Amino acid sequence: MPDLSIRKLTEDEHAALKIKAAAAKKSVEAYVRDLILESLRGPIVYQSYILKAYGPGPAHATIHRIADDAVTSNAELCNEAQINTYQEAKGLIKSNRPEEREKALGIMREQFEDVRIVLI
């Protein structure tokens, strides 16, 4: 199994880890390993990405999540249902919760033929 070393902790930070590990009745190694594994359990949260949607026909929309709730977007040649869905998806993407990003993808796929996320 691979090993991992953590460098450049201050004495105070290391002491705090020891206290927290002892409170959890674990070694520092086990405590830190559990913290790392817990952080990996949930879905990956991307800070910056673009949701692109195309069709049918010339309809297209993009929602660009930049970071920290910053979103830019554009929709062209879309019908009313596509615009409404696009507006809802834009709000979901702004929050950047993984389940809402997936919901945004799902609702966009109901109105557009090709929907994808591009990581930037």
C-alpha cells in the first residue's frame, strides 16, 4: 500500500491533531486516514466547468460556472420550454451542490438533444 507523509505542520497543528485523535480514541495516523477517506466518500465537486446543450435544430445554451457562485450563461434560438429549463438549470448550477448539478443535467437532457459538462 502507498504511504503518505504530511509535511510542514506547525507544532500547534500537530498537537491539535493528537488531541482530536485521542478524543476519538484513535491514533493520529488512523484519525488522519479516516478524515481523508471521509473526504473522498462524497461526489466530486467541480468549481469550474461549462454545461453545454445543443438541439434540436439550432437551439443551444451554455452555463459557465466560474467559481464561488459566479455563473455566466447564454442561450440562443431556444423555444420557451428550453429557456425555462435553462433558467432553472442555471440556478441549480450556481449552488454547485453535486446533486443539483446532476439535476440540472437531467432537466436539460429533457429539452436538448446533446448535453454535456466540459471541465475547465
